[in-house]
Amino acid sequence: MNSKLKFLDLFAGAGGLSEGFIRAGFEPVAHVESDQAACFTLQTRIGYHWLNERRRIEQYAEYLKGAISREAFYEYVPRQVIDSVINAEISAITLPYIFRRVDALLGNHSLDLIVGGPPCQAYSVIGRSRDKNRMKGDKRNYLYTYYAEFLKRYKPSYFLFENVTGLLSARDDDGSLYFNTMRDLFFDCGYETEYMALSASDYGVLQRRKRVILVGKKGRQTGFYPEPQKWNPNVKVSEVFEDLPVISAGEGDVGPCATNTYSGTWQKDAGVRIEDLPVTWHQARPHNKQDLEIYRIVVDLWNRNKRRLDYNSLPEQLKTHRHRHSFLDRFKVVASDLPFSQTVVAHIAKDGHYYIHPDINQNRSITPREAARLQTFPDDYYFESSSGSPARTSAYRQIGNAVPVLLAQKFADKMKEVWK
């Protein structure tokens, strides 16, 4: 191939899906995302890639070390590159504006691929159970119709649509399955579609996290699904976090931290380990007395029975969450001896994932960097806020909502084969 295959990322979030495709050699034309903090994260990452291609990562290191501001860092990168991140909610009103922006960025080039998946709350089984109307009438149920508008306009050879497994059972008001309606619409746009429900843990990601990944191909050919090669490394959580300094609740720093010796192989094999740039965001949230008491109960239960806590079994005075019929395992152990951790979920921003250190009697919430590693984000990935000041809650949310980078890369590697 003489040039990189070009893709558009819709509902891009913090860029987990995009990062995987970039690592596989694809070139992003634009990212479209409604969350402002995630857009800054995308802009920073796109800036890093632009500088890295020109062997100027020392300018990115300056930023990670806090030597320059975000605005000063962006000055190192052409404005057109930064502006390729489009901060907009995709809707009937915004489509013309987004199309104009993408058209300008494409120029005379064509688009090879569209990737992305709408917000999952509307299709999630948990989301439907929490909502008094079971998400019926929620506009997020129909965001796939706008995805189809991008297919009609740009006619890529392929597209990849990712979402939760609840998509397979979610129904519209008339009882029809959204998934079937969606596939019929994509067919009318000229695409055959094939899908699988895959677990990230089968592809080197330390999560038992299932996702539906639908792939569309222009035309009427079938049997094209690019199922990625499985990889089940024999690795435990202790190895993944081995080189990060031991910190207590409320300790650590958003800025660079000195790392310890690493003796394993997973970090390098998974693309997480970065040798020549600072490691940031290793900062644990502080805990109040209630947190600490819940942690004591949960950790004791794990140490005695290797069992996770059902939230409703807590003493009544400790149960402050309103939703008591879902996410009952919200206080999950990320124990050092686990071969695979549990899902790093979106609600990590407010719920109590925690890590049991193998050598000391200390328990705390996992840091954003630890969560990012479980999502296979590389250690030089920086998570921004909308204000420019570090915001741990925003970082947790972006990481929790992301597609694991390694899963995305394995799909991208497989899809790239069709163009050879």
C-alpha cells in the first residue's frame, strides 16, 4: 500500500478504538465526540502521534512533565490536526456541520473505514432496568440512524460498530429488536453485516468484558467477518502493576511517577509499556470512613472465601447508593493473584474498585493509570479534563467507557489483511 487507510471515528470517547487502529497503521481523518473532556484527550493524543511521527516526542514529554500548558503543547501541532477532533453531539441538526468539517479534512481523499459505537446506556440490560421507561423513547436508541447517514455520504469499504451485548435483546416500542432494524438499515445503505459477541479476555485484555462487534462490508458478499486471533496470556494482576510505586489512598500524582523494575512480559506484548516517556495518572482517590469500612468487609470476604460482595448484604448504614437492584458487585476486588480482573466499568468514577497489594496490608481504589492498563491503554496516554486542570473523576469515566485498545488493534490488524 502506498498510503495509509483512512478512517473516521464516530462517538469516539477517549479514543480506545481509534488508538488500536492507529497502532495497526490506519490514519484517522476525524474523531466526532460530544464530551468535551474526551475531546481534549483525543486532541492531546492526536498531537502526540503527529509529533511522534516526526521524532519530536520530547515536546510531548515536556507537557507530561508539566513544563508547559496544554495550550502551549497544542502550539507544537498544526491547527488542522488539533481541529480534526470535532466536539459535537451527532444529531439531525449537527449533521450538516459535521459533514462540512469531515469533507474539509478529507479533501480529495476517500474514506476507507468508519468505526465507532453509540453510547451503550440505551441498549444495556442494566441501563434498561434502571430507567423507569426501560429506555423506550430515549434518543440514544436511534443514534444508529445517524451512523447510517455517514455510510450513505462517505461509502467506506467497511465499517465497524461496537456496543454492549444488551443490544442483541433491546426492543423498540413495537417489540421489534433494534439490532435487526439496525442491520436492515445498513443493508439498505448497501452493506452486508456480520457480527460476534466477543470477550475482551480472549484477546489479551485482563477483563471478562463482552461486547458485540458488528462489521459491515460494502456490497453483497458474505463470510468476511475479520475474527481476530485469540491470545490468552498467563499473567496475573500483580505483574500488570508490578512496576508502579506503592501508594496509599489519597496518595500519588497526576504527573510523572518513578517506576520500579519490571520483570514480566505482558506490558510489552500488550503494547502498554513505554520506555521513553513519563508514566502519569498514578493517583489514588482518598477514602472516607464509610469507604474504609466497606473495603474492610469486602477484602475480608475475599481473603476468607475468594468471593465478591453482594452490595445488598452490607449493613444498612453503609448502603448509600440509590440503585440496589443492579451492579450489586460494584465493589470489585482487583486482587494481585487474579489471572483476570473483572470489568473496569464506566461507574468506576464513583464506585469502589480496589486493589489488594501482594506484599503489604493495604487496600485502596485502583488509580486511573492502573485502570488504563487494564484497558490496555499505553502508559503515555494522557486523560484530559474540560478545564485543563486534572480531574480524576473524568479520567476514570473516560477509561471505563473505552473500548480496550488491544482488542481494537487485533481487529484492525485482521481488517487490514483484506486490503493487502
